[in-house]
Amino acid sequence: MVKKGELKVSYEKNGVEINIKSGKGEIVTYRNTPLISQMHLLHKSTSNWWIYYSDIFGISLLEIAVTGIFMIKKANLVLRREDGSWQLLE
């Protein structure tokens, strides 16, 4: 690809950028980051088990958020007295 006077060539784990006017360039080597590259492969994949897993995980996160809202409302109904006992407000 030629863009703004630079020639860019990309390979699987390397890239080359050369300035056409000056002839100078650099070679860039890419390496996979362990956890991020594995998650990247999962996002590119459309296998059925990954789709079901991600759907179940998303639904469980929504369930945690909704139940957390109700827990906060219930916690506001109960007050602690100075002597250490609990009092239920109605």
C-alpha cells in the first residue's frame, strides 16, 4: 500500500514501512500477547460453543446487575442502632 509517500508492506508477523523519497524505512516485528491474542481469535471465531458461552455470560452479568439494584434498596431499609442491634424500617 502506498499512502502519503510511504510504501507499507505487511506480512504475518512483520511489517515494512519505506519512505519513497528518501529510501529510508523500518521493519516492525509483531508478537502475540498471550491472553489478548487468544481472546482475539475467539472474537474472530463464530463457533457455536463460543456464541452460547458468551450469551450465557452476558445474561448472568445482567442478572448480577439487576439483583444488585434490589440488594441496595433492601440495605437502605435496615439501619444499625448505636448499641449494635439492627432495626428494620417499614
